[in-house]
Amino acid sequence: MKSPAFEYVRAESVADAMSAYAEADGDAVYLSGGHSVVPSLALRLQAPALLIDLSNIAALSGISLHDGWLRIGAMTRHVQALKDPLIAAHAPLFTAAAPFVAHPAIRNRGTLGGSLAHADPASEFPAAAVAMRAELEIASSQGIRRVPADDFFVDIYETAIEPGEVLQAIHVPSPVAGQVIGFDEIARRRGDYAMVGAAVQAVSRGSGLEDVSIALFSVGNHPVRARKAQAALTGRMIDADAIADAQAALEDDLDPPDDPQFPASMRLHLARVLLGRVLANLEAVA
């Protein structure tokens, strides 16, 4: 299919983009990398009167450190998440997740901000943002606010971004001494959407793990923080018993969707297997 006719404008600033949105009476869509918007237009899942291109806005680009936080512009490409040394050092779960995202052609154009704003429940970067306790910088006509990733993802394809607002940047707190991460997913083929995935971040001390943060994806309508599994690991060394307790805790953390071709019980089983795999690998570096 082909998309319906629409007007196109390339915004030169965030204010310019929001003004164009307002002038279209909300009958507009923002375009970043295009790998979510363009297919939805072609399938006529969206039919806006106006397409607002954000790619020329300088304020949405750049990667920099400020007061213990890494600021990543929303237009940062997936490939930059894979290769940029600042992201690797200060937001390592984004770097760990990037190779699992689709294929090189898509990673060359897709943006971090686009992935987070799209909020696909099977997407890697949203779960990484939750596990790193990132904050999302959102611009509106009233000003700028920062929303914790735990509160940003509301439901399937739904976020805290209100109509007309623009996601400007992702802020990630810099790692502390002893911080370790793990990321993995189970998919039918490399590059396919995950059947289940896990992002883990923790601080390894001599007495055990602290500040444990676990986010799973493709197990619900948005990234799911595994609070019971976190509690099962906190203060403990990573060993077989701790891993088994964390896996068992997923029974209370997850309520995966039921599907005739992929029952909830199977998804929960795979989540346990995957979490065990990620934690076992974490043990090797802790």
C-alpha cells in the first residue's frame, strides 16, 4: 500500500516543530529516523495531514556529560549507541542492546529517541533505559520536564509524551565503581523482535549486589521492572541459589500476555531461562 497524501515540513528548532504541530490542529506526526512512522503511513495506520521532520534540529543531537549525567540527544542513531565511546562508558546497556536491534541498515537510520517514543513492548532500548534508571527530557509549550523511565512507558505504544510534545534527550546517570551490566534476548532469528529480553544493572560489592535494577521486555505492554527478582538478589553474592531465587520471583513480577501460538506459561519459562543466563554471565564479571 501507499500512504495517503500529506504535507511535509522540515523544522529548524523544537519550537518550530511544536508550532507547526499546533498550526495543523494536532493532525500531524513527528518524523525522526522514520523506521516506525514510514511503515505505519504505508499501511495507513496513520494518516496525518502534516509530517514534521525533526532531523535538522541541532538541539536534538549531541552526546555530552553534565553534572554526573550523560545527555544523549534524541536524534542519536542506533549505530552511535553501538560505537560512541561516551555511551559505552556511561550508558553501557544502550551499547549492549544495540547489536540486537534489527539489522545494520536500520541501525544506521533509526534513532534512540524514536525507539523510546514509539515504545514497542518488544524493543530493546526502552528496557535498557528503565534498567539504567534513565530520565527522558520532554519539551512542550510550557517548558521542559524530565520523566523517569519507569514512569515514561505507560502502555503499549503509549508514553508520557503528550500530543505536540517533543522528546529532546535521554539522561543517564553515570556509572559508579563496581557497576556491572548484562543484556540478552531470545528471538527466533537474530534481528527479529525478541520473544523475551532482559536488561540488568547492579553494583557489585564484597558483601554482595547493591542497587539491583532489572527490566524485561516482550513480556507485557511495556518494559517490566522485576522488583521481586531485584529484591531476591540484593545483598547477596551471585551464586546458583541467588539466581534460582531471582528466577522464581518472576512468577510475581510478570503477567505475560497469553497467545494461542505463544502461551503465557512459555513466555514466563523463557524469561526465567534468560534471566538465569544473564545473571550467570554477570557472575563472571562481578
